[in-house]
Amino acid sequence: MECRPDARERTGTERISAGEPGRRENIPSRVWGLSGSALKWIAIVTMFIDHLGGSLFEIYVLNGFGTAPYQGFWDLPDFWIDNLLLLDRYLRMVGRIAFPIFCFLLVEGFCHTRNIRKYALRLGIFCLVSEVPFDLAFRGLPFYLQYQNVFFTLLLGLLGIWALEYFKGPKRIFGILTAVAAAVLADILHTDYGAFGVAFIEVLYLFRGRRALCTAAGVVCLFLYGGIEFIGALAFLPIHFYNGTRGRQPKYFFYVFYPVHLLALAAVGRIVIPYLLG
């Protein structure tokens, strides 16, 4: 399948890709709905809420992997422990909204970027930059090779849809095999969301431009994945109102925020909490 305009994209004044800066197209001067920037803010806020639970609560407060410097929270009465666990679950439920939005914007970025190689290189760089902060935040260790950050998933997803776009006609089978290989590699590397995350990106790409089918396919995937991931179906509400514009956003802010906020959470867990309560 080729990247094709969404049904809501029209000609008019200038359009800038939501997922990737640089490429400009035509749309009406005023378009109702949510820009790519607005979607990113929704994703980044819900991701941060999710990581408050997954990192600060589970790793450093509840000591889920036995690596927390301060372990006094387990001396609290069961009532407080139960409420901490409940709060953590609510935080994680809110966070399910982030990943589908990031995947949607990755597909949009792929379809509008002027240089896919640079796009892939940027994701690859932040795979490496984010790995130590990710390990500190989610395992309490500077190096943990059994679990890789979500930039690896996004990069493999990008490579998968790039192959699907590149190989046409009789060579289409190579694109399909590469897309499958990208998903398998995600599982081998133990990336965040694994093979499912890569396949989910590829599904959104295949149904791009058909809003109802894209939503239905995405929701089905999330329900099939199990656990509380079905809550991520709510992400398709703001996605439905995406208007095809990039919106105003600081360049590279959303890339940089990921490792920086993980380092901040790890610092709170490893330094601030033990200092205040130790």
C-alpha cells in the first residue's frame, strides 16, 4: 500500500506533516480539529502519568525488582500498601492511551517526511540515548539487556512500513517478509511492546486513509493484546479528530523529553526519596 492522503486532507494553504518537520503540503488556512502537536501533548502527558506508576511507584516505592535504595514503604500498614497499588493501577490505565497515539504519529511522519533515512537515524540515536535512563527508571539498574526502550519498537516499526512501501508488485513478498522480521526482531530484543508494537504500527499504516477501518483494526489489536491494553482504544477518540496539520511544537522536544523525564524519575527514586525518608 502506498501512503495516500487521509480523506480529511484537502487543498488550500500550507500543510506541515504532524509526525515529521519539513514537508509542506496544502490544506485550508483554518482546519477544525486536533493538530499533530496537540496529539503529541496528549500522548506525552499520558505517557508521563503511566511512567509515574511504572517507574516511580512500581520500581522505587513498591520496590518491584528489589533494586530500590529505600525499602521502608513495605513497613506501612496493609491499608496504605493496597491504596498505593490501586493508585499505581489507575496511573497505568491512563497511560495506555499514549502508545497508540505515538504509533499513529509515526505513520504520519513516515508518510510525509522528505528524508526517511534521517527519520530512522534520529530514532536510532534516541534508542541509544534513552537506554540507560530507561533501565534506571524501569529496573533501577544502569544496564539491563532483557528489556529495551520504546524507541527500538518505533524504529523497527518504521523499518517495517518502509519495506511495505518500498517493495511493490512481484517484490511485495520481500516487504511482507521484512515487516514480519521487524516484528520478530522486536520480540528477540525484548523491546517495549515487542512484536505487538511493531505489528500495531504496520496495521495503522496499512489502513491509513480509511479512518473507520483504521480505528476498528487498532481497537481489535488492543483488545487481542490483553491485559489493560484495551483502554488504549480511547486513544482513537483524539486521533479521530486529527486534522492533518503539524501545529506548533519545539523541534525535537518530544524526542528529548523521553530520556530526560526517565532520568528525572530515576533521580527522584534513587536520590530524593531516600534523602527525605531514609
